[in-house]
Amino acid sequence: MMTPWTLGFLLGGIVVAVVAVLLVTILAVAWRIESLASTALRVAGQIETGTQPIWALGTANSMVEDIVRTVRSIDRRVTTIADSLEGGGT
């Protein structure tokens, strides 16, 4: 026969064991979350590095527009010179 004290200690031990298992489970999940967060940060850094050229496209487009304007200006001048040479030679 169990005394109330024995029953209380047994139930208390079961409660402590369940709480301990829950705490260990929570710690394991927390460590897993930390590991996944670390991986996510590393991948985010790689993504940032990989997308830097995309952000530079605005600068590249601006430079190309400047080059196109310069080439068109040169083309107009060369055409003007060629026209005057053709017209002056006849």
C-alpha cells in the first residue's frame, strides 16, 4: 500500500521528469533555430554579394547613355565634315 507521501513523491518525480524532458526539447529546438538562423544569414550574405551587379546596372546604363550621346555627336560631326568635303571637291 502506498502512503500519501509516497504517492506525492512519485507524482512530483513524474512532473519533474516531464518538465526536464520539455526543457531539453526546448533547448534542442532553440539550438536548431540558432543553427538555421546562422545558415540563413550566411545565405543572405551570399545573395547580397550575388546581386551587387544588379544594383550597378543603373550606373552602367547612365554610362552607356553618355557613350551613345558622344558617339552620335561624333557621327554628326563626321557626317558634316564628309558632306563639306564632298561638296567642296566638286
